[in-house]
Amino acid sequence: MATHTIMHAKDFLSSTPAMNSIRYSPAKPADADAIIRLLAQSFSEREPPAVAMGLSFDDLHTFLQLNAPEIISKGLSIAGRDEEHGQIVAAALVSDFSVASTIHVDGIHKNFLPILSMLGALDAGFSTGKTILPGQYLHIFMLGVDQKASGFGVGQRLIQVALAQGLNHGFQSAVAEATGGVSQHCFRKCGFVDRVKISYRDYVYDKQKVFASIRENDGAILMELPAMGTGTMPQSGNQLKR
């Protein structure tokens, strides 16, 4: 049975009055609406492929409503809550990579299709020649941080807590499709390494280079942490607590 994982982050956020304390814990079904809003805002504004494809908050909200509640129900996802105001300011949707392809697409905007196709190619490139078993690879599917909490290491700590929760559930390795420079940096800081990369400049969907407008980084990367116990975990002052 998974333990309740909590991490406090008071020291590094002390300079931000509204963000004096964040509590990280497994996301609950009751958190779904707040997590959906946060991720829809974050991805529609700052995630390179979503911005390149012109996906709006409403487009992301529809996609997440179809998929987030089921993912959250599995007990692997993480919410970071501002204790002062009770607001969720960071969230990670986390699942088992063996069921990563189970994404509901009915009614979503057609501009999601190039993104999902690219993510599928990353997953296929990683999985080729491997037998992916249930409970083997933790899959950090979507990760978002409220704009006012960005720049304080919240994303990295969110990943660390997700890894700790995965270890509690018996996972030993982790993967993530990192599509932006910030997320790629955060995953590398946590010990992830690049496995499969797709160039935005060269990727073709339906005979079009749909991501050629992305300039801030050069591609999406499937990243792996082969042994989760060796990743960068919280240091003293921000220890995981049960």
C-alpha cells in the first residue's frame, strides 16, 4: 500500500509572498478540476507543440477532462498545493507506461493529432525491442506549474515527489516525453537521460512540417531514469515525509 508522500518547500519560496509554502501529495479525484484548469492554462500558454498548433485553454480543458480523472484515479499523480491559500499551483499526471497509449481522443480538437502522433513515435522508438511490463516504468505524462510559482524549482521538486510515489508503488524506472526546454532541464536535473529525440524542424505530419515554427528548443525527447533510486532526491530541509 502506497504511503502518503508530503514534501514542504518553504525555504526556496520565501521571497514570494503568495507562495510561502507548497505541500506535495498524491492527487485525489476531488483535485481533478483544479488540476485540469492548471494544466490547460500552462500547456495552452507555454508548451511548445500546443502553442505551435494553436491549441486554446478550452481545447486543452476538453482533452484533460477526457483523460485526467482516470489517470488521477490510479494514485500515481501528484498535486502541489499552496498551503496559505489552499490552491493547487503544480501538478503532474503520472501513469504506468505499459498503458501509456490508452488516451481518449473522442471530441478533441484535430490539432492534437500531430502532437499525439509525435508522442506515439517517441514511445515507439523507446519501446522497440523491449517488453514493457505493468509496474515497470513510471510514466510522467503531463507536468505543469502555475506561472507565479515558476522559477523556484517547483517543477524539479514535483518530479522528485512523483518518483518517490512511484517507488512506493514498486516502480523502478521512469520515462517522460519532455517537449520544452524547461521540462527537459528539470528532468535532467533529476537524473533522466535522453533516449529518443524528434526534431521539431524536421518532423512531418500529413506532409507538413507542423512544428517548424518552434524556435525556443529543437525537439521533443523521450527521457528515461533507468534506476529511480539513483535520481536526484530532495536534500535536507525539503525531505520527503510520510
